[in-house]
Amino acid sequence: MERVLGPAAPGERLRTDALFALAMAVSAVVVVQVVRDNGHAPDVLGWALLLVAHVVIVWRRRAPIRVIVALMAILLVYHSLDNNHTAPMAVSMAALFTVASRTRPRNTVLVGVGVMGVMLGVKFHEGMAEGTQSLRISGWIVSFLLLGVYVRIHRQYVTSVVERAERAERTREEEARRRVAEERLRVARDLHDLLAHSITLVGVQTSVAAHVLAADPDRLDRAAVAKALDDVADTCRSARGELRATLQVLRSGADDGSDEARGPLPGLDGLPDLADAARTAGARVELAVADCRAPAAVGAAAYRIVQEALTNVVRHAGPGSTVTVSVRTQDAALCVRVADDGTGGRGREPDHAPGFGLLGMRERARTVGGTLDAGPRPEGGFMVSAVLPLAPVSLGGLS
């Protein structure tokens, strides 16, 4: 009788209601012919009132309250003429059902009380027997009202379930987009750390080889050239290995953040290799690493921060600069400090577009709940200082 799931188009709804009203009108004609002991056969006025009642019911879903009020007025006149009382029963119940299923509970109660009050008042006024007979009809009225209330509650329940499902789907899509964005950011940081560090070292080492070749061609220091080229080859091999590991993560499509998908994280035990690479590039590195058991994510963040800081020293601090790398624990945190005495301390890249090095280091620190400060030192040079809690708040975005 009612459409519970999915609203129909206005034209389709009106067409359905018109066919429904026509079916009830046909049933009313059949009832008049079959049931002859419940009122007189309608005359011309009775048939007109019965027809109007079935025309009005076409708009029951558009304006249920106005339709029930109009129907009560029409049928009150119809029944007062003692026409067949069973014929309009179907159209009356349909109107009551629509009120209960499509309006507020208060309207349902008011309409039910009003309809039964008018009916019982008229019938008991005609006599006790008529009033007693009308009590049977009251049971039908209550039944259709309760059925309409059930349909309305079921419709609201289904609607709430659909809305919850849509919200859950939106949440899953947003979570997927967030994870993709985090993974892209992680890969961008990894590639920056890897490529910037390796390319900087290759640039310095090839410059050394070029300088040796151009300094005194007649007395070529073959050993120095060979060492510089070997350093370039070692750096390229190391960069190729790290790049291959990063690309394997991307090709596997593993974005679940698991350690198995990302491979082992670099840690504090890799800092001596970073220091050796910076020394090969011409910097004087003093490394002091305290013996501590930092979580893998914290150790990886410290490694990447030191790597980027040493890369910046090699690129900007000037030849022969001294850099001090200190890693120690204090107040349940890992304190990382990289300071140099180079000439590039005030404004590291005055002639270049801003890079992503400092931004990446701050993001590294934030991923484990830490903080990072970087800037020129008053006595000259540049310093990077990070405080990383030994109990990280998140492992996302680190590799």
C-alpha cells in the first residue's frame, strides 16, 4: 500500500495514486452490489459523493491532513443520507493509514480521536444498537492507524540505516584518501632524503676528481682521482640500493604501514656511515652517539634528520667546515643536535629557491611526537636541534 524504500518521482507517484484510487472506486461499486443489508443503495447524490471521495484520495500522500479532513466532511454527508455504509470503508482506511504513516504521531492521535469521536457520537445519537455496531468499526480504525505508525517507524529505521551506511562509506573513502596522502608524503620525504644526500655527495666527489685532473695535468695524482671515482661509485651503489627498496614498496602497493611492507627502518647504528660519507665529501665530522635503545621509529627519524642536516652542511657550509653531531638521551627523549661552523650559517640558500629539507626534518620529528628547531648560530654556522620522545605517538609516514 505504501512505498517504503526510495522516493518515487512526482509523476510516477501521482499515476500510482490515481490507479490505486480507481481500484478502490471499483471495489466500492462491487460492495454496493454485494452488500445490501448495511444502508440503502446510493442515489445520484450518494454516487456523486462516493465518486468525489475517491477523487480526493488521489492526493492523500501530498496532503494527508487536508485529504482526511475533506474526506470526513464528504463521508459525513454520505452516511447521514443512510447510503451503503460499507462501500466507502476502503477509501476511509487508506486515508487513515496515510495520515499515520506520513505525519507526526500527534497528528495520528488527533485524527484517530476525531474520526472515532464523530462516528461514535453520530451512531450513539441514532440509538444504542447503532452505537454498539460502530464499536466494531473502531477496531478497524485503530488497526490501520497502528499499521501506518509501524510503516512510518520502519521507513525511518531504513532511512537511518542507509544514512549510516553512506556515512561509513564516506568515512572509509576519506580514510583511504588520508592514507594515500600520508603514503605519498612518506615516499616524497624518503626520495628527498635519499636523492638529495646521494646527489650532493656525488657532486662533491666529482668536483674533487675534476679539481685533481685540472690542478696539475703534467703530474696527475692517479691515486686521488681513483679514490674520488671509487667514492662516487660507492655512493651510487648505496643510493641505488635504497632507491630499489623504496620502489619495491611502491610496486607492491603496500600502504598498510606494516614493517614487513616497508622493510627495516634505518636507525642510530647507521649514523657512522653518514659521518663517513660527509667526511669523504670534505667535511670534518665529530660524532658522539650515546648508547640507548630507541624505538625503531624514533631511531629512523633521528637518522633522517642527521642525514638531511649533513647534506645541508656539505652543500652550504663551505669547504673544510667542522660539524658536530650529538645524539643523547635526556628526560625520556632522544636529543639530536647537528651544528657546524660553516660560512653558510645565515641564510643557507640565498641564491636558490627554497627547498624541502627543513620542512622534511620538521615532519620527521612530528611523526614521532617530537619538535625540531633550526637556524643560524650567533657565533657563525648553522644548527639543527631535535627532541624526539622515546615513546613515539605515531609510526605513520616514517621509513
